[in-house]
Amino acid sequence: MRVLAFDTSLGGGSVALVAGGVCLARADEDRPRALVERLLPMIEQVLAEAGVRYVDLDLIATTVGPGTFAGLRIGVAVARGLGVATGVRVAGVTSLEALAHGVIGQTPEGGAIVAAIDGRRGQLYLQCFRSGGVLTAMSEPAAVDLVDLTSHLACGPGVVVGSGASIAAAAVPVLHVLPGHDVIDAVHVAAIAASRPPTSAPPRPLYLRAPDAKLPGGLVPA
């Protein structure tokens, strides 16, 4: 299966083309403001490097959140647009499961993996998983106030990854921070999407709270 996957949820961007679990080509961008202009050229670059056309793809996958409001809208809009233009199936993967998937091979069998993203405004975006060859969700994605971390993270000893890892570990000492896993790799987005049964439902952004920006009159952008 040839999967074109990308992530724009946390500020930077990652694009990868994966076939049979092997990454054929990839591109990365660490400038959030450049993503609007750079995402499609990055995709074209990856496809050209691998010698693959859109019609050769079996699946397009993108992260759907939680993350930055602008980043999620860019990624989901591009994925859905490409799906309509090419007829290729499109799937969504949460940023939290993509982070957790990146450390499956670095955790004890059956241990907890906590994905923690710094949501600012006194909150973390959190989800708990159990590793056992495959990733099993133990909780739903949630925006958790810092004062409630201890009660929310009652998942036992394990590791924590993401930009909010040190905050979570400080509140729950049985969690060990795995450094160097704050950024999502599109290769893991591809792996998760490829492992799931097909669905016809288009991906939608996962917003765990309302965006900071509001339209005149207090309306929230759609």
C-alpha cells in the first residue's frame, strides 16, 4: 500500500511517502508560517523523489489534531482537497496517537505511553495508551487543566512524550520523559492510517477547545 501522509498540527510540517512500511521519500518544514505556501510543494517534492503519481496512491493520511487551529485547518483542507481531486481515499489520525506510535519500540511490553501536548492557557492535550506490539488507547483525547493532571493520568508507570511531557511527568512521577519526541513524524501517521479498516467519512479537525481567535461579534470560525 502506498500512503502519502503529512502532519501540520503542531506548528511544523512533515510529509512522507510510505509503501509496505518503508519510507520512500520525505520532506520536513520547521517554520509554521511557511506551511500555507510550502505544504503542496513539499508533497510534490516527495512524490517526484519517489517517482510516484497521485493516481498510484492507495491512501492519503493527515493528522487532525489536537494542535494549532491554523495548522489543523491547513492539513485537513489539503488532504480533503487532494482526495476529491484524485479520487484517493483520505484518512485522519490524531496527533496524540501519532506521537505515541513513534515510541512503541522503546517502551516495556504493556507499559503506559502518555502523549502530552502543551495546549497553553494552563492545559495539556492528553491521551493514554498501552503498548503491546500495537497501540491501544486507554483514554480519549482531552484538554486537561494542569491542576487536574494527577487524577487524569492514573494509568500507572510508563513513558510520556510530546511538548507537554515534562509538565506531565512533574505531576505524575511514575511517568518517565522520553526526550526527542516532541515532533510528529509523518511516517507514523502513514503506519496508523494503513492499519485501519477503510472508511468513507472524510477527516475533520479535532478541536478540544474553541480557537483563541474569534470573528466580529464573538463568533468562532467554522
